[in-house]
Amino acid sequence: MAARLAEGAGRVVALFPWGDVVEEFLEPLGLGLADFVERMSGGWLFGYVAALQSVGWRPFIVYGSSTVDVPTRVLHRSTGAPLWLLPARTLPLPYSSRRSVAQWRATPWRAFRRALRAERCEALLLQEYEYARFEALLLLGKSLGLPVFATFQGADRSMSTLEAQLRRWSLPRADGLIVASAQERERLAATYPSLPRLAAIPNPIDVDEWRGTPRAAARAALSLPAEDFIVLTHGRIDVHRKGLDVLLAAWRTFAPTHPRARLVLIGSGQDHERLAALLAAPGLETVDWQARYTTDRPELRRWLSAADVYATASRVEGMPVAPLEAMACGLPIVASRAQGLPEILAEGEHSGGLLVPCEDAPALAAALERLARAPALREALGRAARARIEGHFAVPAVGRALQRFMTGATP
């Protein structure tokens, strides 16, 4: 029988991000624990923290770490949420059933349990259900009599045969799955014979913080020419998942007839060398790659305010936050139809952007061409983008939706 999270303010919820240790996330970005604690904000994780706090709940984060020797409790600077860093290790094994078993066995059960009890936890909220540790955390929560929920943030397949078989047993025993992507909900229905309750709740964004400034002032601050046509994208450098090869192929088609156009990439990640090799090809001289993961949100807002268009060509997503930030700043977007993106642009142009098929560089180039030739359309899409974010993705609205779903107030 599913556990129930009681209604009312002050509920205490543990958030478990994906990954065996936080360093798996940070090191490819060139960041460390201090950056995570003191400077990182936003994204699905801290967005969920803010959303839950907005309804009076008390979320806290639990993460394994390979660089702490004892359980360490700190406060995340921008949200004030408790953050537990617990000694754990990575597993140098390729994805396989053997690795899945090793991940289950390496789960720091006692440390997790102690953190949950120390915070008087009342529910678990996991980043991904298609992840080996899902079953371990599900069993941990149930052993403590706590409801367990999980979200979809891009893990759209089981990573081993053993996981795929076991998940047919474990998923129905969760208390609910939060899946914003219709594509993923269809996959779940086709893959698993039985599922718990599902909710199509989007990732949240702070609409007060992410607000555009006048383009002329932003360009002056960044020393950008007023006449340039600037296309922007930012985030993790993962060539395949983010479709960066597709974006560059589209740019090679688009750029030759637009000498004042620039494509600005801001980000770092595990595919640094691969992206550098792609950028060495002819026809990409007007691509400006700023190879760094920035936690400077005012700087990102300046870039989003200065740009003309935001582009994302992802192959795999959950519900990406980066385009939400762009739209909140009044920037029109061109987006592939990867998971979650059609939901962001649910009404197409009336939602603030243009959708193109995944892996279709010519269609992406054509969309950029259309926007480059139509300043009035860009302005209209930018206004629609901001309205879309205010109406559907603001932190308080998402917080209320999470509260209703996790207390069983919605089907």
C-alpha cells in the first residue's frame, strides 16, 4: 500500500539528485563542492527546492560525495536548504547489469537513513526513476514508512537488462512520477504494464530573477555591436544529447549569407575535446565558444538580454531549464522536438518559439533564417515567451502543483 504524505505546511522532503556522487556532475563542468554549495542555483534541483519552499515545505538535498570523509551538513547559500554530503564512491564500470548490482550494493544505506532521520524527513523525491539507485532509495523510503516520488529529467531508458526487468516491479510501488514530457509518458505506458500516478508538472523558474534588460544596454556591457544578429545557447557541453553537432551543421548553412551573424555557446562539460574538434571545421568561424560553466547569473541575464534568438537542438531532454531562462528574459527560441520541449512550446509560436524536428539541421537553419529576416516576429515571439513562462512555469505555481500531487489531492 502506498504511503501518504499528509497535507499542511512544513512538510520535510528529501531530494536525491541523480549520480553516485556529486563529483560526477561537477567535475566535467570544471566545478567543485564549494561552487555547488556557494554559487550554484537554478536548474531542476534548486528550482524544485524553491518551489517546495514557496508552499511552506522544508526540502533538503542528499548527495554522495567522493571528497568528504564524514557525513557533512551545510546550507546551500542561495536557497538556504540543508545539504547533506555523505561519503560515497564512484564505480569504474561500464553500464551493465553488473554495474547495476554494484551500485545497489554501494548505496550508503546507513548514512542516508541517518540523514533522513536527522531532518525528520516525511517524503523522498528522486531525480530519475531510470537509474540503478532508484530501487535502493525506494526500499529505503518504504522501510521508513515514507512515500517515494521520482521525476523525469532526461533518463529515458533503463541502463541495464537487470534494471529493465526489476523496474517492472519497482515503478508501480512508487507513490507517483512527475513527468512533464508527453513523449516520456507514452514510453512509460508502452514499456511498463503497471505504473503509479503520473503528473505533468513542469520544471520551475524564478520569473522575478530571470527578467530581460534593454538589449542596447546589455550589448554595450558585453561590447557587442548593435547590428550583429546573435544566436545564443548555454549549458552542459554534451554533443550527442544536446545536439550540438546538429546546431553547428545548421550554422554552416545559415552563416554564409549572414556576415553579421554570430553563434555564442557558453558552457563546459565532458565533450570539451569533441566540440573543439567540431569547431575546427570550415564554415564555423563566426561561432564564439566561451568554454566555461558560469554560475554568474547576472552575466547570463546580460547575454540572454543581448541576444536575438535562443537555439537548442537537443536529441534527449527531460524539461530543460536553459530555454526557460531565455524565454523568461523575453528571448524567442528555436527548439528541437526532444522530450519536454514541445510542452514548453505547447502552442507553437503563440508560446514564444519555433519547433523543428530532432536531427534536422536544414529545418533549424530555415527557422533561424526566418527569424533573422523578421525583427517584428522576433519581438512578438519574445513577448509571448515571457507570458508563457509567467503563466505556466513560475515557482509558486509549480510549488502548488507539487503540493497537490504529493499529498494526493490530484489524480
